[in-house]
Amino acid sequence: MAVELLTVVTHPAEAEVRIPPDRYFSSIPSRQRIAVVEEQLRLLEAWEQTFIGHNILASVNVDGPTLIAMKQHQPILDLIAKLPWVRFELVEHINLPQSATLAGMHEFGPLWLDDFGTGLANFSALSEVRYDYIKVARELFIMLRKSDEGRNLFTMLLQLMNRYCKGVIVEGIETVEEWRDVQPSPAYAAQVRQTGIRRELNRPFAIRGDLGIVWERNKDESGWRSWVPWPHVHAEDILLGNPPDIPEVTMVHLPRVEATLAPLSLLTKTVYIPWIKLVEPDVRIIRLSAKNNNWTFNLASSGDNDPNQKSSGWSFRLDNILFDKGRIAVDDKVTKADLTILVDPLGKPLPFSEVSGQKPQGKDAAKAADYVFGLKVNGRYNGQPVEGSGKIGGMLALRSESDSAFPVQADVRSGTSRVAFAGTVNDPMKMGGVDLRLKFSGDSLGNLYALTGVLLPDTPPFETDGHLLAKIDTEKGSVFRYQDFNGRIGDSDIHGSLTYSQGKPRPKLEGDLVSKQLRLADLGPLIGVDSGKGAEKTKKAKQQRGDTTVQPADKVLPYDRFETDKWNVMDADVRFKGQRIEHSGTLPLSDLTTHVILKNADLRLQPLKFGMAGGSINANIHLEGDKKPMQGKADIQARRLQLKQLMPKVESMQKTLGELNGDANLSGRGNSVAALLGTSNGSLKLLMNDGLISRNLMEIVGLNVGNYIVGKIFGDDEVRINCAAANLDLRNGIATPRIFAFDTENALINVTGSTNFASERLDLTIDPESKGIRIITLRSPLYVRGTFKSPDAGVKPGPLIIRGAVAAALATLVTPAAALAALISPSEGSENQCRTILGQMKK
């Protein structure tokens, strides 16, 4: 066995600049090269007993001119005479000494030839000088092992070289695979680099620079202990590579590492390292798939432990890990993260409570470590640009056996979305779990999908603040609990707790939400209506995510698409309650409750309930997002909506006791509200009793067409409506009235025609008939035509139908009338005036 002694030499004019090995002999004068050799020999002399006791040879590199000059340097000759186990390796050099010259240098002992194959010497060097051993350069070996032809040539080359020496040594073997290629060859031996470390870690490891020890007394010790020198070890240019299945070579590069060892602790079987310092670490974190990353170390000895083997009694203690600024690059194919993190010491540690503004909770109370390092982050996460800053704890808190929870704090922005948190991570090397105070804010909850992977609806601008607890389990699926959070969406408050579980076949979101004051406009984006506070920001947020849907200028029904392609990324089971609901500041809504169930892209709101105008709305909504196009179904019931509460600003309406009841059963196809209604089939039934109508009322509610029609029929008078009844059939988006009639104190009005939801066009005819002795002035029927956006009304050519025809026509509608009668509550008895007219229709 032999050990090659290497020395790092810096440039004479620049102490921090190392001289590369291939430039050493040309850059350093002969006098300095001799000084280096002398230093190496004196170091070997200090370790003489180790080399002799273990029968180990040591080799020192020299070139031809240096070797010749050494013959005139007596101190070196004296050292060589004391060290018969030292060999000199002549580097391959154009100025190799000739045989005649070396014949008179017996005092240097047997010579070895180093780095054969680097290109400066040829095969004549083998015949001119008889070397004990010839070392083949790693570069030549690596080049030839790449092909079968090259490996055959390598074997023949070694067979030839063996004729001129005692044996050939292959330099720089770094992996098990390389060693296997050397074994069947004619090589005498292989020179390896840290094979034990490489084999244990299953990845490349190299100390490519200086490795040294300085012995110094510890000034902090007292008494006789202060006289015991401590070893201070340093290593330079350290490289830790990636496992074989990661294409990139380097995981960690350290320009320098320093550490000190307490020698007296060895007497108690304790390896005590008070500190270790890492200089400018450069780390690259890589994950190619859920089970393939470079931070998991599969140690070669991990399966060698015998459970029955007694403990050796040795222990390890490390008090502090120090480093100056460093860099961490993250390349995570799972989360599509490409980040650069710059790490800098804070100067002095900051207490956990000072940064987070709170004391650690739960089992980690009073155990959170201090913040030690500052962070700056930029790059992309899940395809979105990310930048931010934060703080983390010291390196010792990363250890799984540490008693302190690892503190983290960050403020990260992606576009208009912001995520801020402060808290602790348990067992961070294995990501055992997190305990954070977490805040979200942005222009739309829908934007958080890119950052979190959690599918949320589009909303007005939002902000939340809550407590996140997470248990990380890469095998069974992690669980995240966002507890007791408070926030706002638009002008609506939001509170509750949510749990996100990463199970199979899909993640699932569960929880309960409450809003004490909910503005109905803030729910607009859920159905494609950009309404509520920050509507422009919501619209812009969707456009930035690539939603190019544009609402046609001549259309009223919402064209915004439901993003059903994302509905299958997770399941949901969420209950929501809205205690007080505002709509334009006037419409009285209350007690909204719904149960949202999303499973395999199938969305249900079962039920959806809320109080409205003294009555109630009960609905079941079913949207089958797994169908192409989406299929939707809605069953809606409106009961006992009080007219005076529906129109609280209409003074005359406050005198009425009338109410509105209705049923809607609709189904359709398409990925927007407009498409669903444009293909809808089903029915719509409405019944209103004891109401009022006037031109003034039409003007208040903004119905210009209604204003025109009422004026034509009734003039400027306020007219009482005994009953208004509508029973509409919908087929392929076209609504046709089976009954659409108004029974007023002055006239009986019948509406016929159709409404096309696909084209958003109206084609209605209004036939009024006077009642009793009160004669209306209108001589012709009215029409309502045009689009939903721009309807038009006028007088149709031709006379009104003969007196009694309207009543006679309505009397023939027995079945539709019976369907509407079901909307009258039995408790109302004869008070509901619609009972009378519907009863007449059925006679």
C-alpha cells in the first residue's frame, strides 16, 4: 500500500489564488519547488512510525529538473536517507532526465513515473529509464473505457508497459464501476480517491484541495487542560456529488471547511466537535420524481447494523455549525420549481418571538430555536414567477435529534398573490411537519392554484390569516390543516377551518366556512360574473392565467367558462354558512347554507339554501364536469317571498301583503351560464298574488320596456295585481309560455310567444282585455322583441281580440293551471287571490 502526498501551492503574488497542478512546475521556480519537497519530507518524518508500523510507502511528486537540483541540497539528502520508505514520482515532463543522469542518483532510491498518458512524453521514456512502477493518468483510463475497442486497447497498453517496470498503477479510480473495469486488466494496482466515503454515500466525494492540521492550545480552557493542544483541521475545494440516477454531477461544493476537535473528550469515548465552519457553500437540491431526489442518502452500511450487537459506547457531539453567505439552487420537477436561494447570516441570532410575533404553541412551546440566517428567493414555482425573503434557524436545529423546532419565516410574492408565514418545522431533514402562522392575499383565490396546488374558485381580492398545521407523509399522503383563519373576500368576511389531504386517487379539501356578512356581489365570479369589490382585478387575474374568454358586447348572460379541466385535480367536501347577506344594499337575504361536494370533477351543491324577503330559496345544483361538454342540472324552489321586502324602496308596495312563489327545474349542456341556459330543457313556474304595478314602479326597477307597456295598458295609474301566473316550458334553450297571465283589477292580460336563451332574443305578444265596465284605451295588442341587451316594445298592427277571448283561452289551460296551484301554501286558504283564478281555469 502507498500514499501519495499532495500539497496546495498558492501564487506568490496572490495568496488566495491556487496554482493548478498542470501549471505548478512551469509557474514555480526551482528554489521554491525544492522548499515544497523539503516541507513534504519533514511532514512524512513526523508520521514515520505510522508508515513503518503499517508497512506503507509514501510518494512525493517531483519533475526532472527539481530532482537534479535536489542532489545539491544536503538537508533534503539527509531526510531521504532517514526515510527509506519514501518514493519519488517523476511527473511526465518533456525534460525527463536521461538514464545516464539518473545512474548517479542512487540516493533517491527506486523511481516511479507519474501521469503517463497526459501527452508530454512518449514511449521512448519507458526504454530510456527503468522505473519501478508506472502510473497511468486517470484521463487516459476514462477515455479508453468508454468503448469495447478502447478497453481492449487499454489492456494491450498495460501489457506493453509491464515489460518496462515492475507494475502499472491506474490513477484516480473514483467509483465502484471504475474499479470493476480495472480488476480484469493487467494493472498491478489502482490508486483510489476516498473510496470509503464514496462507497458509503453511494455518490462521488472528493477533497480536491489542501487538507491540513494545525495544533493550538485552547485559550478557553483552564488549569492543566489549557496546555493540551487541540487539532484544527481544514480542507479545501470539497465536492459531494449526486447519486448515480441524477444526471447533474455536483450536489454540494465547499471552497473550504474548518473544524476543531476536543482531544480530551476522546478519553470518555466522545467525539466532541465544538464547531465546524463551512465557507460559501453552494448546494443544488434536485428532485426528478416523488421518489427520486438527491437529498436522500442510501448509506451502504444502513442495512449492516446487527440489532443484537452491543453499543460501542462512543457518542458524537457537535455544538455549532457556522457558515458565511451561501447559495441553494432548487430544481424540483414535481412542483415545477426552479429557484435560487441566497443565504446570509443575520449578524446576531433573533429570538423566535421577535420575528414571528408569537410564542411557539403546542408541544413545541418554548422550544423554537433562534433565527440565524436571512434568505432571498427568486425564480419560478409551478411555472409562475416567485420572489421573496425570509429567515431560518441555525444548522444544528436541522438535526432530527435536536430538542429545538426549526424556525422559518418568509414573505413570498408571485404576481399579485402573496404568501407570508412564520413558525416552525419539525425534523426538517425529513419534513416531519410544520406549525405556522400563515397569511394569504391576492387578486383572486383562483391564482393560488399555481402556488399551492389547491383548486379554489375565482373571487374578488382576498386576504386570510390563520394557523397551519401539517403532517408530512410522502408514502401515505401529507395532511395540511388551516385552522381558525379569518379573512375577507371582496367586502365579505370569511372564517373557518380547512383540511387538505394528499391522498389517492386525488387530494381532498374538507372543512367548514362561515361568513357573518356576505355580499352577494362577491360570489359573482363563481358563476362568471365579474362583480363586487375589485371586479377589474379579478378579471385581470384570470387573463394573466391565460383565460381569454371575452364577454360579447351584445350579450347579457355570462360567457365566462367553468374551468372543468381543473376539477379533477382534487375532491372537496366543504360546508358554508352566510349569516347575513347583502345585495345592492337593499335585497334582504340571510342564513345562506350550502354543502359543496366535488368528486372526480362532479360538482354538487346539495343543498343550497338561503332566506330571502321573508321567504326561502331551496336549491340543488349538479354540474358534471367530467362530461364533455359539462352537463348541468338545477332544481330551485322559491317560497313565500314577500313583495314589500323584495321592493323595500317602493312606498306603494309596502301596503301589499302579496308574495311570490316559484319552481324551476332546468338542465343543460355547456361550460358557461350562457351555454347552459342556451341548451336548457325543463320548466319554470312563478305565482305572484296581491301586488301592484305602475309606470313609476317600472321606472324604479329600471325596466324601460315595462314602463312603456304599463303606460300603454293602464296609463299613469297604479293598478293592483290580483294574481300573476307563469308556467313556461323550455326546450333547447327556448322558453314558451303555457300560461303567462296577469289578473288585475282593470284587465286580464295574456302573454304569448317565446324567449330564446341561445340567441338572447325576445318575441312576445301581450293581449290585454278589460274587465267589467272599466275600459282600457289600448286598441291593438303589444309586442316585445329584440335582444336581452336592447329589447324593443310597440303596438302590433291589427285590433285586439274580441272581448272574453283571453279568459276563454286561459280557461282551456287546465293542466298548467293545476301545476301552478301547487305553489299555493295550504295555510293561506282563500286569502291567496291566485287560488280563485287558477280554480276558474280548471273548471
